[in-house]
Amino acid sequence: MTKYAISFFLWVVALWFTGVALELEVFYVLAAVLLAALLICWMLVQRAGKDLQVVRVIAHTARQGDEIKVELIITSGGKRSHKDLLFCDSIPACEEDSVPRLWISGLKKEESASVCYRIQAETRGEHQLGPVYLMCSDPFGLFRKIRKLDCPGKLLVLPRWEAISRLPYRKHLRSSMPGITRSTNEGEGQEFFGIREHRNGDGMRRVHWPSTVRARKLMVRQYESENRPDLSVFVDTCGDLYLDRATAIAMSIAMHGLDTGSRVNCFAEGGSPRHVGLGAGELQRHLICRFMSRLQESEKVTRRSLGEALAVLSGHETLIAVLQELTPETVGVLASYAYRGNPTIVLMADSQALTTTARPRAQKYIHSLSTLGVPVIPIAEEGSLDKALQAWLR
């Protein structure tokens, strides 16, 4: 009930008592008519939207920052028409102010109408979509009511990952470390090895025409053999300031590993579950996507908890740790892991952590890791992961 309805009701009461005081029937009749009109308006608001059915059409998955198209299909299931329908959707993955109010001028009985709008996915995670709200009002604006129309659904917002042309461990690992090895033998890798004479079974795509012209015989390219390593990705979830960036970096690494044929596993301190076992293929991609989208801020990583997390690794994987900051606990455990001969790379989601007042301490940690062959690569900003990796490779 609005303030106008309250004022209207008080005027009706005043007319009634005026009629009693002056003993005039016209005031009784007028008060009764106005009271009946007030009751009719209230009943119209209570019945509004009872027979409406709403279906929301939306993508099941999206990346952070993507625009999502949402379509609402409203159907009148009753035998009466509706006028001036105002809807408001509720999607927890985006900011509340970004969801517009949707207006439908009229809807006849047993008729359907659809309205479309676009929102931007802001919050990473698996979201339960809320109901659609109908703003009901009578023609005079005396009464208002918000009717909730159930419209269940789910939306999985994934971290926004970027394409990577090459990972550092494919070229810059110590020969004493297990993992990927660069062979001087010919194989089916991507690294150019040399030129040789054509043999039976060589495809025409491998023919090197400039050398063929010079040698006056068919020459083909040969490539180095490359053993695909297993890849482990660790995400530092202590703190929420750079958590989304750390998750996006880890997601980019994991997706690149799966795309290039490596088996990948992921683990972190936050989220449930905290570990995705080693695997490859589309099922593993699906599991990693859900794992990364559910990561949440956790308490400070202790040396014991991180050691237990690394204990699930077989020792043959290449470990890429995505950290928000360098701490004695994480540096100690990673140094111990690398000391046993396991290839390890550290990516810093917060590049400012190496240039602030804590820089002397950070440089000490970087020196300790570098003596074990562990590079520490800062990622300056969002979208610069591949650029930072290729700059380090050069």
C-alpha cells in the first residue's frame, strides 16, 4: 500500500464521519463508492501476474567480462489479458545496477512475448539464477506489489584465459631435470631441426623448396622430437586482491597444456575440491574449468599444507606455481621441490610485489629460487601473459 492509498482511505473515513455529523446520505454513498473503488484496486493488484509463466534463455557458461544475451519468454496462461507489465531480472553473476527493467506494453490471453537484454559477467563462480520479479500496480498507482516468478537456472562464469604461443619449460629447462627433453633426433615436434634428403613416406608439406632448387633434388624439413610432459598448476589463493588474475593465469596455462597434448592437474588451497587429478581430453578440460571457477580466498598457506599439496605429485610433472606474493612458506616448499630435480616455474600475478618496499626480501627469494633453476616471471597486467613469457624466452 502506497502513501496515496493511505491518503485516499483517510479521505473516505473523513467523508463517512462528515455524513454522520451532518446526517447527509450523499456523504454515505460517496464514501461507500470510494471505498469500493479502493477495494477493487487492491484486488486487481493481488490478482496481477498470477497466471504468468516465465522462461529464461541464457548460456550455461561464460567467461569473466563477456557479454551474455538473456531472453525472457513470458506466457499468459489464463483467460485474461495483461497491460503494462514491468519485469526485473535477478542474476547474481553481474552487478545489480547492470540488470535493466523490462517493459511489456500488453499481453493478451494465451499469448507469449519475449524481451532480450545483455549483461556483463563480472563474478567468477557457479551461480544459481534467481527469480524474475513482476512489478504490479493498479491503474491509479494506489497499490503496488512485487510478485516473484520462479525461473530456476545455473550460470558458470569461468576465468578469462588467453592464448599462449609457447610455455617456457618447452625450451629453457636444465638438462638434469626430468620433464620435457629436447632431442637431437628427428621427430614430430614443432622445433625446426634441419634439412635432409627426401625419403619414402615424407609428406609434400615438409618439402623445403629453396633447398630443393639449390641441391637439384627433393629436400625436406626435419623437426626435433619432443616428449610431452605432465603439467601441474598451483594457484595461490591467499588474498582476494589478485585472486582473479592468478586464476586467469593458471587457467591459461592449463588450457595451453591440454591443447598441446599434455596431461594436466591443478591444485590450490581454496575451493572445493582442492585438487584435480592428472588427466587430458575434454573431460579434464571440463573438470579444470569448474575447479578454477570455484576457487575462493583461503587462509594463509602454511609450509605444511603446501607440502601436503605437493605430495600428491609423482615428481615427474613440471610444476608452474601462480603466486600472488612471495612468502617464506611458499618459497621454502618450492625450493625443496626444485632441489629434488623437479622442473619448477613461478609466475607472479602481482608484479608490484617485486617493486614495493618489500623488494629486498623479494629479491632474496628470487635469488634463492634462481640458484635452483627456478625462474620467477612477473605478469604486469591482464592480457600480458603471453608477452611476458615470450620476453623471458628471448
